[in-house]
Amino acid sequence: MKYIIALSAIALFSFSASAQTETAAKPAKAKTTKTAKAKTTKTAKAKTPAKAAVPTKDYEITFESKEHDFGTINEGASVTYTFTFTNTGRQPIVIQSATAGCGCTTPVFSPEPVMPGKTGSITVTFNSTGKGGVQKKGVEIKYLAGTDVITDTVYINCVVEKQASDSPMGH
């Protein structure tokens, strides 16, 4: 009787182990198939952005940033920032002008053509003499696009702290 129980237990154990192996093997194949499909999909998506990088317009520039904040500065300080741009079009770009809204802001640029895929820059200096409080200054940029002129604007921001006067007030 002991032999029958022992043989039954071994047989039961063997069948259950065999059944578990077959069950485990089937989902593994399904996972492999799903993973292979997922990899194919990911590869297809990775190629899509590369196609989007091809210039779609003849004349276009893209700035790294169109606005710069100097934070808080003291009255009388001059601060400078260089705006960098990339010619993302298919034709050379020529900056025609960079014009500030007031005399306290001075833009400087190169009149040389910027070839497609290359970078250019516009350096803007703000002189805070006689200024106080929140300041936001725009610089209008015009560049040639064939026979047309395209206009874009960059901005500098800061808060100017007035300097305390050394002269006595009413004494």
C-alpha cells in the first residue's frame, strides 16, 4: 500500500510539473512576439523625428530663446546678452536690421549671410542709467527672405534697483 501511495504521489507530481512547464512555455512565446512587435514600432517612431528635421520653409530662423531675464540689477549697470539663432530654412538668411525701442538698449548683429543649418547671433546691451523698477525691452529684428522682409522680436527683462542718494534730504 505504501508503494501505491508513493507511486501515485510521484506520478501526480510528474504530471503537474509537466503541465506547468507547458503552460509557462506558451506565454513566453506570446511575450516574445509582443516584444518583437513593440521593438518594430519603436524603431519606426524613432525614424519619424529625423524626417521632421528637414527644412520645410525656404526662409526661417529659430532662436534658442526669444527672451532673457537679467534678474535684479543696480541702477547704472550695463548688462549684455547674446541671442543665438539657427537658420532652419533652406536658403541663406541676411539680418537687415535690429532696432531697439529706446536709446537705453543697443543691439549689434553681423550683416553677413547665415547659411542653412548654421548659427548667427544678435547681442543686446541694456544701460540702466536713469531707470528703475521692472524693465522689459524689445528688439525688433528684420531679415531678408528673398525679396520679402520677415520681422521677429526678442526681449530682455530686469528689475532695476535705484541707488540710494548720498546727499542729505532737506537737512
